[in-house]
Amino acid sequence: MTEFVQVSTAVDSKERANKIARRLLDERVASCVQVLGPIQSKYWWKGRIERAREWICFIKARADDYWRIEASIKKVHPYDVPEILAFPVLRGNADYLKWIRRETARKPKQSAKAFLDR
């Protein structure tokens, strides 16, 4: 398994994308969240092709934090079936990967229980 992932999710507003970004950074499960948009999405939903204006978040993280990231996003995501996809990082700038590791390091006072109680 790879040590790092890039997770993506798309939401309906810049404000919501920024809320997700801030939440993941505050929880220290992401070292960086890039918010891009607006983008035009086209997709099947309930038997019809739909389109929507969305903002996408690209989240840089440790692979072992994926489930925390997914749970955190789901708590605030407006969609019934949110897009939350993780892509393995196969290679990268060694200094950048060290930075991800450093910025997502758990502080002694942080615990899974504290995270889940939010």
C-alpha cells in the first residue's frame, strides 16, 4: 500500500468547499486542500443526465487517514451520494512527501475518540 493519497470530493458551493478544507486542516488529516472551481459536472442521477456547477477539493493526505477524511466530509457534505475518491500517490517530490507526513502528524492530545466526538 502507498503511504500517501490524494482524495477528491465535489460540492455545490465555494463556501462549502472551503468549509470542508478548513475542517480537514483543523483535524490535521490533510496537509493541503486545493479548492478549484467552478467546474461543470455532468452525471447520471435517478435515471436522468443532470448537470451542476461544482467546486472540487483535492486533499493531500496519508493513506491511513482516508477513513477519517471520508467520515469528516460526510458529516458536512450536502449530497445523498457524495463523491469521495482516493488516488494513491506512487511517486512525488521527497521534500513534499516529508512535508505531508510532518503536517499530518498526530499530536499527543489528539485521539480517535476526540475525532469521532466532533
